[in-house]
Amino acid sequence: MDAPELLEAASLLVPEAIATENDITLNDVWDYLVHDEWEVALGLLEELGYVHSLPLAFWQNLASAAEQARLDRSAAWCHWRCFETRNGVIRADLTLEPAHRARRRTPFSGAGVLRPMWNIGGRTSAGEPDLCIAALWAEFTPLMAPGGQATVRLAPLSPAKWQHLQPGQVITMHEDRSVAGTAVVLETRGPSVPPAASKP
């Protein structure tokens, strides 16, 4: 399918009754699609995805449409949402250490590029913190600088290790042995789609 067809297919998966805080509805999306304003329609569909849990096929169609339109950040975001649909959502308020107290001296992309380690409370057999890898996506924050704050979404390399997290729990981010940032868990949600049946 080409990008307009993919966006139309995604639109059909959105309940007509939902609206964003700015009163954007499915009718607005269709208006832009009719006028071949695909990029705007894609952005509106992403916004509708913030306010309502939508199926995996919705995000897959948006990701494919964004790739065809060479909208790299949108494609990355839609792939991220595919991951969350399959594996669950973890959101937290992250505060980075200032440059004079941490290894990092420069900003990093908030678009899921960085894959730091996290202390989420586990211990190794030797009693050391068992650091777990998770990529981070900073919501509405293109760049995160030392000392900065943002609400982030985490995509763990091993999601099963993170199932014990609860809102209010404090976890720490590491790029080496030192603490690079401290995060307070805001939300945890399980997968929206059932796990694939195990093969014999």
C-alpha cells in the first residue's frame, strides 16, 4: 500500500468518538486526507494515539506511511509505539545529573537513540546492582542536556525484568558506574496484545 492507503487503513482503526485535548477528531484527519495533506494527517493520527489505546496494526500502518514519506522521527515514534503495544508502557520523570557531576557533557537525542543502563532494584549473585538496558524516548523533548528534566518512556531490552516496577518507584540511569540521572516511575502498563503462542 502507498502512504495515503496506509493512513486510511490506520484511520479505520480509530473510534469515531475520541478526541484530543484540542478537539481533534477523526473527521479532521479525513479532511486532510481528502486534500492530500498526508503529513498533517499522520501527525493528527499520532495525537489521537496519545489519548486512546489503539491496536498494533494502527501503529504499523503509521510507521510504514512515515517511512514512505521519509519522516524519520515520526517513523521512529510509530515503531516505538509498536514496541509498547507488544511489551507494555513504562513512563517516568527523569532528571539528568548536571555536567559537573556526571560523565556526560553534551545533549543527546530524545528520540529513542540512547540505550543506557538502569538500576531498577535487582541484584547480581555477588550482591551488586543488576543494571538493565532500556532505550529512552523523551516526550516532547527533541534533545536532553545535562541537568535537564523530561517525562520519558522506556523500552527495556528484557521487558520481563521490569514487570515489578510501580508508580512512585525511584530508578537510576547509568552510562557508566556513576549515576547519570534519577527517574520516578509515573506509569506502568502491560502489553496491549497477547504474547505470541510459543512454538513447539
